[in-house]
Amino acid sequence: MKKAQSKNRKLKVGIAGYGVVGKRRRECIDLHPQMKTVAVCDKRFKKAGTMDGGVRYFRTYEDLLKVGLDVLFVSLPNYLAADVTIAALEKGMHVFCEKPPGRSVADIQKVIVVEKQHPGAVLKYGFNHRYHDSVREALKIIQSKELGEIVNLRGVYGKSKIIPFSGGWRAERRYAGGGILLDQGIHMADLMRLFCGDFLEVKSFISNDYWNHDVEDNAYAIMRDAKHRVAILHSSATQWQHRFSLDIALTEGYLVLQGILSGSKSYGEEKLLIGRRSESHAGTLSEQTIAYLDDHSWKSEVDEFAEAILKGEKIKSGTSQDALAIMKLVYRIYFADEKWRQQFSIVDPDHQ
């Protein structure tokens, strides 16, 4: 149990990486009555200064960490995420780090070692999709057993490309660690694990045949859990149209998560389709569709993190163990393709 913070002062928050995600996190931070953004850093700043409203800005995270913060939000590229998280923990800060937690399983394992050395610090990882209303409602239905048990899952998560896949850190293994699967497909894999638990068997094909970088532009995985439930995942950077779709077949019906609300609005309207099995030869006779027009996920996620700090509670979702488990699953998908494994010397994540 963490030590609760005083309710008589606001937590001083810094944001390392003040791009699209960092700015969106700031909106939610400053909406919380006991949190306030006081400083940010981003390499796009040419020098240090102060914004309108008094928020200080810096070019480097090293300068940001000198400010005297209570909390750090890490929205940096994969090759920096683990090191900056560790640096903040060692200064006694609470840390919220975006996905993925680093470039490799070893990165998150290093963080966990330091986390254990600082039991008073709260560490949370940002797997935002778990907080979307469609996902929460689907999980509620699955846990209630009203549609029976899961039979299988099929998920597609794709971008028109990895931006900037023509260059930049996401297109280079030494900086990113992986391609579209680690960058975006990790969210779909995490939802499958959320609904089913751990997968014991993994088969895959990994490809970089289109963009020809040393990270993947497509990952195809088929996974089976202890109850013999099968999940099929396609993570793609050649979708040409942004797409999010997850079909869940259950013994008494089905769920379809279709579209997901995002800042770009490019994944379409967020919907949950609910169908119940019937004995009709035509299949399900009726289907319920729930459309979600507002995205509360970012605020809900930040609020949960704040409450863990302020009340001394444990993180409910997005712990370092959650991060380790999903990173191991991603690397098991990489490892399962023999050609990919040999080409990039990928080791078995279960024996690191």
C-alpha cells in the first residue's frame, strides 16, 4: 500500500514529450482538482522558457527533472521511455508512462527492478484502450457470462502507414524496437489478453515486405489460451484506411467492437454490436448497436492514476506487471516466426 498524499496541495506535474499525446494528457491533468502541470520538455523547444500561464518548458528531460516535481508523465519515443521512467523513480517521483514501456522486454524488466527499490512511488502505464466505453461494456458482458463463454476472437488494427514510415525513429529498430505491432497492435493484443488471460501457444508470420524497413509493417498472429480459446490478430501498416475491429464469438452470442474514438477521428465511430445466438437457420435474428459519441478514456485513466497517488491505493490497470506481460506477448509473436527471429536475433522472452 502506498502512502497517501496530502489533500491540502496540488501535485506538481511535469510532462516529458510535449507532442500530441503529451498535450492531451495535460488537458486531463489540469482538469483534476489536485494536479497541475508546472513544466514540460520537448526537443522542439530551442531553449528553456515559460509559457503563458506560467508553465516552464525545456528542451531536455534532464533539465525537466531538476524542477522538483511530484509526478512525471512520459510521452517519449520508445528508446527513451524506460531510462526516463527510471530517472524519475530514482528522484522519488510518481510516473505515468505511455505505451510501449520501451523497446524490449529487458527495458521493462530494468524498470521493475528500480520500481521495487522505491515502494513509495506509483508507476502506471498508459494502455488507453482499456478505458474506452465500448471496451468496458464488452468486458462487463463477458465477465457477467450473460452471453456464455468466449469461443474465439478476431482482431484487426491497422494504419494507412506508420507515420513517419518514410523515416524517423519509428522506422528504425535501434530506436523503436519493433514496428506496427509494438507501436499499435500492442493495444489489440492487450485487449485480447484482458478478455482471455495469458496465451500459452503462439504462431505468427511477421513481414516488412512493403515498406522494407528493419521493423515490421504487418504481423499476423494466432494464439491459444489454456481453455483452448483462439485469438487471431492482424496488425497492419498497409491497411490504407485506419481500422479498428474486434469480433468476439461467445457460446450464446457475439460482441463486435467496431471503430474507436481518437483525436484524429480516423478510426470511425465507436460502436459495440451485441448479438444473441438463436436456432434460426438465418443466424442471429436481431442485433443491438450501442454508439459512443464521447471519449472519456483519457480523463478516466489520468483520474485513476491520481487517485492511486492521493489515496495510497494500488493501480487497477496498467501496472508494471501488465506492461511486462504484454511486452512478453508481443515478443513471443516476433519469436514465433523463425525467419524473423533469426534475422533480428530475437530471444525467447520467456527465458530472458
